[in-house]
Amino acid sequence: MELLGEFDEYLEHLCGALGHADRNAGLMDYCRGLMMPIERKSVEPLAAHTDPLHVQSKHQSLHHFVADSDWSDKAVLGEIREWVVPALGVEDGCYWIVDDSGHPKYGKHSVGVAHQYCGNLGKTANCQVAVSLSLATTRGSVPIDYQLYLPKEWAEDATRRSKTGVPAAIAFATKPQIALAQLQAATSAGVPPGVVLADAAYGDDTAFRDGITALGLPYVVGIRPATTVWALGVEPLPPKTWSGRGAKPKLLRRGPGHEPVTVKNLAISLSPDRYANVTWRDGTNAALTSRFACLRVRPAHRDHLATTVRPEEWLLIEWPAEDKEPAGYWLATAPSDANLEQLVFVAKMRWRIERDYRELKQEFGLSHYEGRNWRGFHHHATLCIAAYGFLTAHRLTHGDPKKNCAEPETFALPPDYVPRGRPTSATPRARLHQNAPPRSRARDRQQTSSLSLLRRVRQA
């Protein structure tokens, strides 16, 4: 019962972000339902299992709460973050992981659904795709932002927008643009700063990388084999000599002997002794080891339209000994004295988001929402993250989580780092909100008969 009491306390903590006490029961019942051992976690099964004697009325109330009720996802996600962060151990360093998740769908009426790449299927399919930002440490991780990607054909279709309740403020944005907005929001909210991690779908976007740097955050992001860089010792030509007539030339130039190279060709040109085996963590059955190389380069994207060369960065290359060509490439704005083991460890920390999505989908029904509107999609995802966040914090606080990675000596943020939009002398957040609605108490609520996932943790 101690565990159930802690869960009730957590739910009451989240209720403070709902804006009205009448919504508290909906959040509590929905999250309790998500903890139950039921195969399908859409609204109707949740209603049937949380109140089997009044299924129809419970279905109506839960559907209204998740699909229609006007509460803020960002506010609830902020309360989740506040509860989970102390258990993550961010004081020892953390990571901001950008990724997206696909939700296969039939039909064409659910908000944002389109024929597009679906990561969990590994192919193009009819699906919805959401962009997320997770806060991670070597101990654990939790999503802190989650937004549906709205394809251009949806963003420009007023009829479909109206039917699914897409907010007027939502315009078309690419996935990297959505992710950068999430990074900016996290910075302004005072989230503990960390190294930004992303795969090549984001890291290959120069504006995305430049946006991260503008926020004062370091990154280790994947890039594609065709990305071009300047190898060490090779740079663009200076602007042409001014003839004395017309505007003075300012743009850098390229020419024979002064041309960038793709990272794939650069990797192939390296001598074998530049590669070394690195083990970054323990896997399920064996230590995870591969062959890597790193070197200093300058990104070359469109610099023939620039007046100055880009700063040096690290290029990290993974080339397993048994493969015919390299398997992965990363650009990193780590300090110049970073070593290969540090770069590999940080780049491979993206594995945590894969575990997050696996548990969110398999255990908490992240892809099970059957409604079609914008608000319901995001409310359901937020409540799934709420249930997952409690389980994550409980495991870290009361359990003995497996230490499945080596203790890294990783690079840190600059000591004088001040997030953009955050005051240099922060005022502690008030624990009591003057205008917050009264919270429903555990003694006023009907106890749920089964919280299987919680009990599973209790027995561990």
C-alpha cells in the first residue's frame, strides 16, 4: 500500500497543472488505467477496467477529459519533469535527446496521418509522427516534450485542420524546426542543460546544428555519408582580389585543391591505424564494442556563400571491422581535448530514447489512442509519459537499476553557461500556487483494484 500511496501523491502533484479541480478525477483514473495489465489502452478499455459497473458513464468522462478538456500538456509535462529530475542525477551530467516516433494508422482522418516514414516499422507507411525531446542521464531518461509533426498537406488544409482541432498557431514546420523549438522551450524553462543528441535526420540539417550552438549547448549528432567537410589543413580560398571597381568581393571560394570532401570518402581515406576498438557499455549478452576514429574537421555546407570559415568540430566515424564501409558518422562540438572514448560514449547515449519508446508503446499504450483530434492525441501521449515518468522515478529511487554502462569521463558545458531566456539569478519555484484549484485527496477517491506495473516494481 505504500507504493499506491506514493502513486496517489504523484498524481495529486500532477493535478496542480490542470487548472481546475474538476479535471483531477479524469487524470487520476486515466493514469491508473494506463498502469493496468490490459492489452489495449485506448479510452474504452480504460473505462471498462477502472469502473466496470459504470462503463458507459466512465467512458464519456474519460473521453471528455482526454479529447475535449482544455488543460495544458506542457504544464503537466513540467510537473512530471519536476518529479523525475531529482531521481535522474542530472548533477553528474545529462543529455537532451531529440527523436521522433511513428504511430501506424489506417484511414486518413486522424490528425497528421500521412504516407510517410515510420521509424518503428522501418519503412514508409500510413502513420502519424511525433517529435520528442527527452532528458537523460546514465541512470535513466524521460520525455519532456512531445509534438505531432503536421505534414504540409495537412497544415495547408483548412477543412481538415478545423475538423481535427489543429490550433491556429500551428503552422507547417519541419521536424528539425519542431525539435529546435523544443530545445528553445527547454532552455527557457530552466531544464538542466546537457549535450544535445540526435540522429542524421536532424543532425544533417545545418540550421538545426547552428540553432543548438546559438543556445550555447554542445551537440553530438548523426550525419549522412554524403555530408561534406573540410579536412584538417584544407580550407576555402579567400575572396577574390578587388579590382577597384564595383562591390568588394567578400565570399569564400572553392577551387582545385580547395574543395570539401564527403565524410564517407574521408573515412575511407584514413589509414587503418587511425581506427581503434572502443567499448561503450554492457549489452544484454556481451559488451558493446566497435571500431572508431575521430578527427577535427570544418563543416562545409554552403560556405561558398559565407564570408568566414566555420569553426572546427569533431568528426566521429564508426567502421566495424567486419563491414565493408563505415556504419555511422557524427559531428560533435566537444572541446578540442576530448578523446575518442568520450565521444563514443556520448554519441551512443541515444540508446535510451529507444528504450523509452519501447516501454511507452508496449507497457503504456502510447500508440493506442483512437481519437482523431489534435488535443486528444497530445493529451493521451502526455498521460502515457506521466505513468512512465512515475515508474522511472520509482525504479531509480527505490530499486537497484542495472548499471549497464561504464562510468564515463564526459565533456561538460562551459562553467559560465547561462541559458538564453533564463535570468542569471533564478528565483526558486514556489511550491504553492495561489490560484491553483484544490486537489482531490486520496481518501476521497475510490481505490483502483489493480495496478499491475506498480506491483511488479514492488516485487522486484
